[in-house]
Amino acid sequence: VSDASSRVVSIMESVRSGNEINVDQVKTVVEPIVESIIRNPDALMWLTQMRDKDSYTYSHSVDNCALAITFGRHMGLPKADLDTLAMGLLLMDVGKMKIPAEVLNKTEPLTEDEYKLARSHVQHSVEILEKSEGIDIDIINIALTHHERFDGSGYPNGLVGTDTPVYGRIAAIIDCYDAMTSNRPYGKPVSPYKALQEIYNWRKTYFQEELVEQFLQCLGVFPTGTLVEMHTGEVGIVMAQNKTRRMNPKVMLLLNRKKERFPDYHIVDLMNQPAEYNDNPLTILRGLDPGEYGVDPTEFYL
């Protein structure tokens, strides 16, 4: 992941300097992520959590790419389409390199003029991609439409429903999810669980309902990396999904019911629990925000 992030930095800085995008260089970022996630879908959430906190745009691009591959794979897209989707999500915000850093990194609400300037990154992205040799039209359209919304409230063209290409509709969901779960200049992250709840609430308005349903099935009710509280009061972190039982992932227990650290952490598969839980099987009570009960999930990212 750190290698992918450094390569994205190189791509973005090259664009900032006025150069065209090198498609071969982009493929060196996309291909290893595709192969990793095809081998192990749970790698996705660990990839997205291991972000460079000081470089939101760069890490957000890598995270979007990884999420796109996992979602596309869940929906059965062939390898060629996975590559297109991944490259589109990786490059859709490249136009932000043309936006002043003080606007991108502002912690207070943007003024109307600053907001217009920030939104202009879409057109900058399209122009950069159109000038770069070897960029497929589907990739350009992802950059153009990933801020459109299903009810027509998005930008830049206020497209309604399926007027937005399907990759753009997918990108909109992924972009929103990753933004909410990231450390941003203007806001703290929420838990993956809470972000999915919000996205579910926005089905039929901002996002296509069928795609939202598939996205929730893909990531699970409690996505990998989510901090959770069990019905017993114990606290753990979701380590992997059980595809047939999305409410029963594998959880590493961190705190006991008194909210004290366990001396040794152990993983419990909620679908196949050890005999010690026969009389009182563990269930997840709720998802927690990062930092609750003094637990920072990033301590446990590989």
C-alpha cells in the first residue's frame, strides 16, 4: 500500500507540473491492488484503513481504487472491466492538483466562491484525462460523473437516474463512503458501519437503490476494520467477513466487559464459535466510532 501511495504521489505531482498522465505508470498502481483483492477480498478494508493521514487526496485515490475493485468483483465484472473501473476511481480526482491547496485543506466551511473553485476539479480532471494518451472514454466519464446524484441534485450537469453511466453511479457511492470514513481536513471519520447506514438512508435519492443494496452486501453489515461492541460488553474489531452470514464476521476481541484490555487478543468466528460460548453465543450489539473506549483501530492495521 505504501508503494501504491508513493506511485500515486508521483502521478499527481507530475500532473501538478503540467505533464500528461502516463498510463503505464497508472497500471503499475492498479494491477497489484487488483491481484491482491482477487486473492483476498478482506484485504480491501485493510488497504483502505492503512492511509497516509497527511495526504488525503493521494490516499483517497488509492482507497477508491481498492474499493472499486472489490465492489466490481462482488458484482462479477470481468478483469478488463475491473481494470477500467479501478483506473477511473484512481484518477477521477486528478484535477484537484489544479485547485489551490489552501482550498482543499481548509478546515472551516468554504465560501461560495471557494466551493465553486473546489467543484471545478471535475472539469480539470476531464481535461487532463482527455489530453493523456491511452485513457479510455469510460475512465473520463467516471471523472465527469462521480459527483452526480440519482435524484439530479449532483454536479456538474444535474444528471438524473440512469443518465449517469453505471460506472459513475458506482463511483459516487464509493467516493462518498471513503470520504466519510477518512480523516479529512474538514471533519473526523465516522465508523464504516455508520457510513454504510448513511449511504443506505440515501438510496433512491443520492444513489441508485440496487447499487446501494449490492454495496452493503459486498462490504457486510459491519465492514472489515469496524470497531464493534458485543452484547456482553466486550469490544473488538472486525477482521474478516463470513460471506454467507454477514451479521457474523470474525472479530478480534480487545476489551473485556469492564472495558479493560485483554492480555492476549483472540479472534472469534461468530459463525463457528468455540464451545466456551455455547451457553451465551456472542453477537454484535453495535458499531463504534474510531476512538470509543480509548481504542484506536489503526493500532491493529497490518
